[in-house]
Amino acid sequence: MSMWKFVTKKRSPDDIVLRLPNPDNATNKDAADKIKAANTEIVNSLATDESTTSTKRGVKRKASNNHYTPETRAKIAKYATEHGNVAAARKFSKDLQLDIKESAVRAMKKKYLVHSKESNHQPVNALTPEKRGRPLLLGDLDKDVAAHIRSIREAGGIVNQAIVIATARGLVKHKNPTLLSEAGGSIHITKTWAVSFLKRLGYVKRKGTKAARKLPVDFEHQKSEFHRIINETVTKYQVPPQLIFNFDQTGLKIVPVSNWTLEMEGSKQVDIIGLEDKREITGLLGSTSDGCLLPPQILYQGKTDQCHAKYPFPSDWDVFHTESHWSNEQSMVRYIETVLVPYTDKVKEELDLPIRQQSIAIFDVFRAHRCQEVLDALSKARIQHVFVPAGCTGELQPMDLSVNGELKAAMKNEFTNWYADMVAEDLKDSSTINKVDLRLSVLKPLHAKWLSKVLHDLKSKKDIILLGWKKSGISDCIKCLITPYVRMVLIG
């Protein structure tokens, strides 16, 4: 608990001086001299503050724009046009008990004359001061973005940074695409700007809270054991890096970041349309320790193929469904048979390895992974398994450490660009923005298209894939066990 207390009662300078440390109580001369010097500075400072904050009658306050009403500014300016700036400053300084500078009067007079000329020399009864501060990034479009964001929330829709950025980009594209920074313009729409914009509108982030993830107390021991098991398995079966893989499920939002919105500060109820599980699919992604991205398994929510997106997926993808869209025993066995087995057979053929060559699959202790049916399917496919210790996936699972985050960021970017295009397209035929259609029937095929593009691009980013293996420490624990040729492939 802090030992300091802040007292709201204002103390007099004399009272404060009485409470200063006494130099006579110092233990040596050097300490006494320091106390005296500090006390002297405090006394001088108090004297200065007292003189500058005096409220004696007759002392004029320094004027600022806050002391002038628009009507007062007009009166001062009118008097200045008739009697001069200095005379106006002197008169109104006395009348208002303010220290009005001649330069301030000059600026008021200049604006007064402009208004008078524009109104054909009609009387000017009020002068509104110019707005201060940095000009708005989007200028007049700022209010259009604000109106669109408010309409989305009023309809119960999702408002987040991605929506704000996309709306702004769409409006600028409609007005003049060359204004955007990527086209050489001066407008650079960033997350920082989106946060500032929403703050100006009075919106605050609202999200369900989760308990902070904690590592096991014996994490370092579990990490060491995890690496030891991998090390021993690679050594025992002489497994090349192309046949060491990690797979992991990750939720892919149809509308990115749709589990939170922004609501007016102080709101008690936050209603959001479209937060059901069906607005998310599951991607089961895998990579190898030499930086190869495996074909994914994509799971939709439903009971038949009718729930799949109407899109021509790549032929090596496994597109399936479950009632909850999350992996279960059936979908995991299917993944082994349709993705892992074809991949391992292909690698063995390319490396001229015997069909009995073992592989290693590293994955977490998710319930669908641990069932006997799945473990038997792995064994049948000559795939050894190593579990990532419970509670340690954020530190030891390669996919969690690089690929999954990169995938979600890229999907969010695809959604943002599409939303911006929809806003710009809407404005071609109308002066107002209609609410962008975010129904599943519209978004599912689009989402599948974005996913196909993003994963295709990600396959070529070997450095990102290998980063997860390095962060988990697995690369270091296996690269010393393999032949010089394979080590060269692993290290790159």
C-alpha cells in the first residue's frame, strides 16, 4: 500500500515551510547543506507561485479565446474599425478586466471586415472563432464515415477497426482513389486513425473477458521433456524434416474480429447481430519442419455438403463439415486419410524412402486428437505422435507461433479491402451508403475465395512457416540429428 496521501486542503506557504525537513537533524554537514539548498528552492518557488496567482482586485487576467463570446468579438472588431486597434484593446481590456492584446484585436477586425464585405456591408453581430487543432484526415468525408458507422450500430451490426478502415477507404476511393497513400496520395488510413476516430465518436471497445492464459508451474521441465521425446523419436526412426509435421485447428471468422464491437461509452447492453457459431469455420492447418505448408482441412457447420461454400476449392483440400464446425473423431480420421497419408506417400516417393518409413506428427492434447480411433489411424499410416504439453501450445506449438496469426491477419485484410470496394461501388449509384450485406449466403463464397488466395500466398512464405518451428525450439533440438544434406534443407 502506498505511503503517500494526497490532501485536497490548500495549505498556506507558511504552513508548508513549517513542515520542511530541519537541517539541524541531519547526521552530517553534507546532508544538512543539501536539506538547506532544497528548502531554499521550495521557499523561492512558493513565493513565485504566490505572486503569479494573486487574485487581488485590479489585476487583469490574461485573455484567451474562451473569454470572448461571438457577440463580444464582433463588438471589439466593430469598435476597432471605427477607433483603431490600440484604442479597442485599451477600452475592452478595461471593460472586461482582461489583458487584451492589440494583435488579437487586429485578427478580429480582419475577420469582421471579411464578413461585412460578404454580407454586402450588413451589420455583423457575431464572430465565431476559427476551430483549432489538426485538420481531419478525411476532411468533409469524416462526417460521412461517422454517419455510416452509427447506422451500422443502430441496426445491430458489428463495428470494429476493420469496418471503420474499410468504410473510410471506400469513401475515399469513390471521391478520388489517387488520394490514398498506396496510389501516391496523402491519405494513409491506419489502425491508429481508426481508434482515434471511434474515440471521437464516443465509442469504446466492448468484449467478453477471459482469464489470462498461464503457463504450468513446471513449464521449463515440460518443455525439456517435450524436446527430449522429439529428439529420441527422430533418432530412433531417422525421420527427415519433410516428414516431421505439426497440425492445429484455428477458428476463421466470416467477419473478422466479430466477437467484439464498439459501443457508446456507458452502454449497459451490447447487442450484436451474427455472433452465432455458424459465422465461423474451422481450418485444420499443418506445416513441416522444413517449411512446407500442408493442404488444409476446412470444416463448415452443418450435417450435409449443402452447408459448404459454393466455391471451386483446390483439389488437394479436404472440405468437410461437422455439427459444430469443430474437429471431432470422424473429421480427424478423415484428415489423416485424405491429407497426411497422401502427403507422406508423396514425400517418400520423392526422397526414394521405403514405404515403411515412419513420420512424426506433433499436436496438442485436444480431445479429438487423443481418442483411440485417431491414434490407431496414425499408427496404421506409420505416423508416430508427440503431444504438445497441456497449457503450453502458445509456447511450443509451431502453427500457433507463426502461421495461424499470419493467416488471420491476411484474411482480415482481404475482408477490409472487399468492404471498402462495396462502399465505393454503392456510392457510384447513390449519394448515401447502404448497409453492406454481411449475410452468410453472400460472405461464404467470398470467404472461401479469400482463404484460397491467402493460403496460396502463405505457401511461398517459407520464412514465416519456419519461424514457428524455431520459436518452439523444435528446430534446434532436431537439426543436429540428421544428415548434412537434410540439415542444409532444414536450415535453408
